[in-house]
Amino acid sequence: MNILVTGGAGYIGSHTCIALLKAGHDVIIADNLSNSKRDTIKKIESISKKEVIFYEVDVSCEKSVNNIFSKHIIQGVIHFASFKAIGESVQNPLEYYYNNVVSTMVLIKACENFGVGKFVFSSSATVYGNNEVPFVESMNLLPTTNPYGETKVMSERILIDVANSNPYLSVSILRYFNPVGAHESGLIGESPNGVPNNLMPYITQVAKGKLKKLSVFGDDYSTIDGTGVRDYIHVLDLADGHVAALENLIEGVHIYNLGTGKGTSVLELIKAFEEVNLVEVPYQICGRRPGDIDSCFADVSKVARELGWRAKRDLLSMCRDAWEFEKNNQEICLNVSEE
Ligand code: NAD
Ligand code: UDP
């Protein structure tokens, strides 16, 4: 299939492009490089030994999107492009609602207008809010406490309504848990701008000496050791999940959790990282981060049953691959004051 991948130069998008190319699909990337670099396109090509078509465009711009759809016969869209920093979304809600929700509307409208029947959407476990774990796709969604999360809830709602009104359009909504790790080549991975918000890139930067110490946000949650529990999933497994979702997409709307089904605490992750990589990760226990929940992990039975997909890589390979990428990532040290 000819697949349009929006946000294909980003962290999850780039790994998914490689998985798609490996599975024999052709890839067109649309990315405005607002949170990624142009050389990722070359890296995708060099890893997969195949060419991709790249458009540097904003996918909330209808004219630019229609231009791509009119130039290529597209069979499916995977829509990754979005802003994703929770704190920033609280500061600039309008920017987030515009970028994330309008892009979804523009793309699904183009699918309707150009007769493209398959649409896969990047959603997030954040839509479950503070439900009981494990999170099951059929649960009622709870408030997400931030505009970023609301853009995912709204986009899901829009896609469900559009797909229900159009029998020719099939939509797969993928709710990711915590993607970590990197491609085994060490060429592509997660390289956030500035100081990382997420745990794994923070750990790798502390291990490398770019940052002094990790702050563990709270040790008084009702979890195994008091620190927050999350369902970490290797980005390569996540990428394969997209290929499975696309290739098995049948009529209607389908919602799937993409996680491992296993919860890991912050302290367990630090320990696993130190043991497999033989490095130290100095940390201190701090207060809770506002908006965080105790535990977040997936029920993965639906995706296994319906798509035959399950995550294969364990926590140690996630830690090893994240560290390999960090070591290869030759960017200048950030020199950030942490206090
Ligand atoms: P990322 O920032 O690395 O990738 C997103 C890409 O989209 C970037 O390359 C950026 O330049 C591009 N982009 C943003 N807005 C655009 C626009 N209007 N037009 C064109 N390109 C645009 O993020 P990621 O971690 O790869 O996340 C991909 C998707 O997965 C996002 O939708 C995100 O919300 C979702 N998600 C991510 C996580 C996570 O922890 N990384 C968890 C759950 C869901
Ligand atoms: N966390 C932490 N220190 C950090 C970043 C995150 O202790 O510098 C904790 C956070 O409180 C949560 C877990 O690590 O319990 C995962 O956080 P992340 O931001 O990576 O993912 P999310 O909270 O979005 O699931």
C-alpha cells in the first residue's frame, strides 16, 4: 500500500516508517519538522535501504494536504503529527487544540474527498484519566487534566463520528502506553528538545552526564514501592503494532491499547537500566508532579485477539536500546541548571 505518514520524521513515526517499508509498503511522509530533524528522513532511508517521499508541510493546512492527496494514490493514512508536551499544552492551549484537532479534521476530510479508506490514529493512554487499572478499551473515558489529553479525546470523537457516517472509511484508534527505546542501529530514537519531560530520556541523559540527577516525582503512591507505575513499550513493538493495525483494518471503528500489559515503577526502571547498561543513575526523591496518577497499564487482550499483535521486547532491551541511542547521539551537552 501507499501510506501517508504524518509526523513521520518524529520519534514513533520514524520507527513506524521503517516497519512499513520492511513490510513492503511505500511511504510518503508529511512533517513540518516542528519537533524533528530533516536528517531523520535520510536515516530512515539508510536503515531500510528504500526511498521515501517527503513533504515539509503543516498538516493542519488544508491546501497543503489536498496537494499531497491529489499527487499520489494513497491507500492509507497514519496520523502521528501532533504537539505532545503536556505542560506546554497548559500554557498554550489554543495552539494545541488548533494543531492537534484541526490536523485530524483536515486529514479525515481529505480521506473522504479522495476516497482513501484506511485511517490509523495516534491516541494515548492519557484518555483513560484516573480509571482503575488495567485500562480496557471499553471503559468510559475520564477527564485528562490537560489540553493535550483533551485534543486526543476530541480527535477520537471526531474520527468515530465520521467513520460511523461513512461505510467506506475504516478507522483504527491506537492508544499508546509509554513508548521508550530506539532502533537497534542506534541511528534513530527519542531526542527531545531541551530538558526531557519523560522519564526514559531523562534517565539516559543523567547516565551520560548531560544532567546531574534524576528527580523521582513522589514515593507515596499506592504502588509496589510508592513510585509511579507505567506500562513501558519498546518503540519497535509499537511500530509493528501500526503495521498490524493497518494491514488488518476492517470496516468500522476499532480502538486498541498498545502496551505490554505490565506495570513498572520508576525505581524498577532505574534499577533495570543500571543493571543492563552497567551505569549509575543518581536520583533523589522529590514531591509528586501535578496531574500524575499512581498506575497506568494496559489490558492488551483485545489487540492480541483481533490483530494477533503483542509486544515482544522486554524492559531490558528497552533500556539497552535507549542507552545505545543516547551514546550515539553526539549532540552538544545541554549544560542546564537543574535546581
Ligand atoms: P514527535 O514530536 O517525535 O513526532 C511528532 C511529529 O509530528 C514531529 O516530527 C513534528 O515535527 C510533527 N508535527 C507536529 N505537528 C505537525 C503539523 N501540524 N504538521 C506536520 N507535522 C507536524 O512525537 P512522537 O512521540 O513520535 O508522537 C507521535 C504521536 O504519538 C503523537 O500524536 C503523540 O501525541 C502520540 N503519543 C506519543 C506518546 C509518547 O510518549 N511519545 C504517547 C502517547 C501518544
Ligand atoms: N517521572 C519521574 N521523573 C521524571 C519524569 C517522570 O519520576 O523526571 C515519573 C512520573 O512521575 C511517572 C513516570 O515517571 O510516574 C513516567 O513519566 P513520563 O513523563 O515518562 O510518562 P507519563 O507520566 O506521561 O506516563
